Amino acid sequence: MTDRSDNALISLLNIAGVCVAYLMLGISLWLSTEVPLATKGYWGMGILLLTLSLINVVKYRFDNRSSEDRIRKIEEARNEKLLEEALKEPKSET
């Protein structure tokens, strides 16, 4: 259960990072009429932050989905084994 909350927290932080990056790019575009070198650097930092955050969001979503799939497969295998055992047992009438 801790892994799920850790993934949710990390995903939330990464989504916040994406929002901050978009906000930084939007403010930079809004305030610049000409594009000096300093503004280009600011855009570069914003794009870098956005890219890293998006990569992390995708990674943690993929990890979470694969973990859920693994748990589902284990539960299906356990249920199938229980069903096989129940069918193999001879019924005794008393």
C-alpha cells in the first residue's frame, strides 16, 4: 500500500512541476515583446523542467499500471488453483 501512495505523491509532484513549467513559459511569452538571450535561457529552463516532469509522470504511471497488472495476474492464478483443488477433491457424503 505504501508503494501506491508513494507513486501518487511522486506523480502529484511531477504534475505540479509540469504546471510550473507551463506557467513559466506562459509568463515568459506574455512579458517578452522581443526575445533577448536571457529570455531564451528562461524558455530553455522551462522546457527542460517540463520535459523531465513529463518523463517522470509517464514512468510512474507505467510502473503503477504494471504493478496492478502483476497483482491481478497473481490473484487470477491463486483463484484458478483454488478452483482446481476444489474440483479435484472427492465429494464425501455423510
